[in-house]
Amino acid sequence: MRAKAVSVRACLDALWYTPMPAARLAILRALVGTYAFAYLSVRALHLASVARFDPSSFEPVGPVQLLHAPLPITWVRVLVAVAWLSALAFALGYRYRWSGPLSALTFLWVTSYRSSWGMVFHTENVIALHLVALALSPAADALSLDTRAGRTHAQPASGRYGWAVRTVSALTVTTYVLAGVAKLRLAGGSWVGGDVLRAQVAYDNLRKIELGSLYSPLGAWLVHYAAPFRVLAWASMVLELGAPAALFGLRIARVWVFGAASFHVGVVLLMAIAFPYQLSLIAYASFFPLERALRHRWLRRFADEAQHGID
């Protein structure tokens, strides 16, 4: 029994601490950090505007549950500014030992604070988790302001880089599994019949029409037919509950990522609801050998010139 347990542990270690090059983790850091910076650049005013909401609407969620009352306006604005600046440092790998955790924590805080006013937003959840995982890793050991290109390119592949990439991938698939489990808990086996999904699409579009908001003409038309929703309901279950399979090989990951991205395109087409992080495909970057991009001469030259300019 003990030998069997040791064998299982060895297999898990081999899977989780798969040797990967520092450049793969660094590119992942740059992509996720750049998305976070762009997101905060676009949403900064909105995230800060909650400081003027009615205090009676304050219902703290996530880490914001540490508060018993809303923060002063100045503090809200300062935290949004810190999140924005630290996201830039995160993307560039500047003083990453401090900027990494600071960026992850402030991004989690300001997005959670925005969701603490009666309406919980789910579009930022995955990126917040990715930032936390990357902040705890040596993601600035290459292609960063903290290091020199010549030294970091020569670093051998290592499990110290692989575990972080694998963790980001695992967090991604976990969110899909939880979504699938939630569907089964709320609707049971009736979900796969398609009627629940059909009713959800119909209700969402009708509500938006009544409110004069943006809705999906395609979704409003398609709800007249039951068959497509049976297929879509089954496909969503396979995609969400089968998500962990993407961790076991690049070929499987490619198929799953194509399915996941197509799923989000479908949500936009049928319900006019967008998950920008997933639609950008950066949410799935950890499944791929990103360092191969450096084989392209122009990209490698750009990275080297940028690094030499920094030095």
C-alpha cells in the first residue's frame, strides 16, 4: 500500500512539476499582466465610481467581507490606481517580487469591491486567479525588466517553472468543472434535455428587450426551436465536466480550447454576454508551448532589442 502511494505521488509530481522553460512562464506572465493592465485602463473610472454608491447597497463579497462598511472615496481611488500601476509592473516583470503579489491582491480587491454592491460579476474571476498563481511563481526569471536576456535564455527547463504554468491551466479547467456541477445541482438531469438552457436564453433576451438593453436577435429567434438547445446543452456538459482532460496532452488541449472558445462565442451570439478574457484566448495560453513564438526571427529580435534598450 505504501509503495502504491509513493508511486501515485511520483506520478503526480511528474505531472505537476513538468520541466518547462523560463520563457514559457515569462510570456504567460506578460500576456496575463498586459490583459490586466488593459482591463484596468478601460475600467478604472467605473471601478472607482462605486465609491459614490449608496452605502445601504453594500454587500461585501470575497476578501471585501473583511469590511463592515464601505471605504472612503479616497481609498477606493488609491487602490484602483495601485492596481493599475502594479499591473503594468507585473506585465513588464519590474521588481516582480513585490509588484507580482501587489498586482494580484489589488486586482482581486478592486474587482471584488465592484461586485459588493448588489450584483456579482463573474467575468474577472479567472484572471484574478491567474494573477495570484503567477504572482507566487518565478515568472520574471526571463523576458523581464528584472533580468538580462543573455542569462535567462540559457536557463534550463525546470519544474520550478512548470508547476506555475500547470497551476494556471488547472485553475482554468476548474472554473469550467464548477460551472458544469452548478448546472447539474440547479437543474439536475433536465439540463441535458435542453429546455432549461432554452428558457434561460429566452428569459435573458426578453429581459434585455424590456429594459431596452442590447440583446441577441439570433438567440431570440432560435428559442422557437428545441432541437438546437439539446445539442448545445449536451455539448456544454461535455466541455465543462470534461475540462480536466485538457491537462493531459497538447492535442487534447487544442481540441478543448477550441471547444471552450467556441462556447464563449456562442454565448455572445445567443445572449449578448461576453467574457473578454476567454474571448481574447489569453485565458488558455498556459496550455501551449508559448516559447516557440521566439523562434520567429522578428519576434526574437524585438524581444532582444527591447531587453538591450532596457540594459
